[in-house]
Amino acid sequence: MAFDVEKIRGDFPVLSRVLPNGRQLAYLDNGATSQKPAAVINRLTKFYSEENANIHRGLHHLSAEATFNFENARTAIATYLKTPKDCDLIFTRGTTEAINLIAHGLASELNEGDEIVITLMEHHANFVPWQLLALKTGAKVRYANVKDNGELDLDDWKASFNSRTKVASFTQVSNALGTVNPAKEMAAFCRERNVISVVDGAQAVPHGPVDLGDLDCDFYAFSGHKVFGPDGVGVLVGNSEILNRFPPYQSGGDMIDRVAIEGTTFQKAPERFEAGTPNISATIGLAAAFQYLSELDWIGAHEHETALLTEATERLKAVGGIKIWGEAPVKASVISFTMDEAHPQDIATILDNVGVAIRTGHHCAMPLMTHFGIKGTARASFAFYNNRDDIDALIEGMGKVKRLFA
Ligand SMILES: Cc1ncc(COP(=O)(O)O)c(C=O)c1O
């Protein structure tokens, strides 16, 4: 059966919203955060209406139930991601915290002169932690180039490796360009050289199932709020052996084994990296999001998103005067663009007037913008629940922008 986008839209209450100006919401800011299905919203309501308790420490029924649901969320999400047996799944606040956790842990492993390879298309969350790690350890960061069409320059990336390379961190999908990187090939390249691989999956998990066994990287990070789940929770899957070498990231309750005046011993991963009360409701809500995603027709969803990307790209080009940044051959449904005469903020304001929500600015990828010699772009980012009406509204709005500024 064909992918029924209207039926899917019915699962996401906010998508039927009519804005105060009378326009139907056309939500094209999915790269920033995704909307939530009723299954997730209802799960959060149920938790707070019926189940709220702290986990891992109470003997009463509610605490045992919350603990069970929290740990069940870990198992269910790990299963969805096809997490290999030699990995742990740690709950974090999001991708940013996950990458900071890894960089913090690696501070005890890197020495002066060691090297870290990243790329020019990284989000600041996968850029700044490595710069800070380099400052702390005396290591050096190398930045692999991005081609004019938004593709990663894989030859340059490979040429950035040498005998001092200890870590390589790269995004699977660029939030600013939509470029899909060959993450499996890149992780294999790292493995052959004994280099620790870190994959930023923040923009990949919302666009399709991820098979971490197949990807075979050392670390994989993403955020709950971008995968149709709640904010304030994220996931780090990491190689257990490496994780258990790391010192704790934060300390306090839950992550300890024994605390005494003479000294403290710590749990192993994942608890070692989950100090204090976690975001229990959001974690359980995230499991509901993955339950929803596991029932989605991903083949149909992918075809649908690809059709939206193709149509929106063609129709934007037809408006005239628009430059699209990032036309890599393999691309997720993200369109970054500028218009000669109009500032991205003017574009966003006019689009907002017709109900279209997009993002503008540097997209937390300032080095990439500098590389392209621009300050920022307007970005329309699609999810599987977007439809052709959303494209119609986008094109109507861009027509207005053109009439006003051209
Ligand atoms: C590719 C990428 N990495 C990391 C992040 C940071 O995610 P968060 O702010 O949820 O930690 C984002 C957010 O936009 C992103 O797009």
C-alpha cells in the first residue's frame, strides 16, 4: 500500500494547527526539532498522571514500575538501533552532552601531538568539544574539506589521517546541507587504523532506521527531540570497553559503587555516566517514539521524503534568483538556500506570514558558512509527515519574497 501521509499526519496533533493569522501550519523546521505523535504525548501524560516516581532507589510499587519502564526504554531503543552486544546505551541530555561526554573521557587517553579528525560540515556540538579537548591535551584537530556541492571531500578526509590520529568524529547527515556521508565506509576506515570513530547521528535517525551493528562505529550519538520524542533526553551508544576506561563524566548518585571517606568506587557503563536523577519521563516518552517509528513503513516514508525533496528543490529553483547550498548526490530532505536580494531573516519572516516555519542563520555550523563565504542560509527541513501542501505554501511564500525584493 502507498505511504498514506494524511493518515500519518493525523498522528501528530500540532500539524492540524491553524495559526493566529489564519494560515495552516506548514512545519518545515524539522532539522531544529521534530513534532511529536500522540503516542508520545499520551505516554508522557500517563507517566505523570499515574506512574511518576524516582527510579533505582524506591521499594514501593511506583518506583519499581518507573525503574522497569526506564530500563525497558533502554532495552527497546537499543533493540531498535540493532546495538551490538559489546556496546552500552547511555541516556544523556542530547547529542551535545553525548559528544562532550566522549571528549571528556578521551582527555585521559590523548597526549600532546595526537590528532583528531573532524570535518568542516560539523554542527558546533561536534566541533567545539574537540577544540577544547585539543586545548586540554595538546592534541591537534584536523578539518576535512567540503566540496562546492556540499559533499564531504572523502579523499581529503582520508588524507587527514596519519600515525598520530587517535579519534575521528563526523556527522552522518549534515544539518546545514542535508549531505549524507558514507558513515559505514568512514567507520571502517577508522577501524582499520585503530582510530576511535564517533558518529553524530542527530540528523540521521529522524530519516530512517539505523543499524549500529552494520555501521560498526565506536560511538553513536543523537537527540530525542529530533526523533519525534521529548526534549531533554538523548542517546549515546558506545563501545563498553572504551567507556569503562573513561573516568566518570559527572559524579553523584546512581553512578557510584561504594562511597567512603577513604575514596569512592564507580559503577561500570551505562550507570557510570548517568549521575543523578535522569529525565525519566522523557526517556520513557522516547521509547514510545521508537515504538511508533518501529511501526512506520520506512521504505514508503523514505520514498515520500525523497519525492518532497525533489519537488521542493525543483520548484524553489523555478522561483528564480535562489541558490541552493548543498546538492550532494546522496541527500536527506533538507534544503538550505539563499536569495540574492533577500536576507534569510526577511525570507523567514515572509514565510512565517503564510504559515511556513523554517530556520535561518548559520545553523550552528559557522565554519561551514565561512567556508562557503556566506553568513547564513534559509533552511527548509522535511520529515515524513510533511506533504505537498507544505511545499505549495513554501513556494507561495518565496513568490512573495521575490516580488518584494527582486
Ligand atoms: C548534526 C547535529 N549535531 C548535533 C546537534 C546538537 O543537538 P542537541 O542540541 O539536541 O544536543 C544538532 C542539532 O541541531 C545537529 O543537527
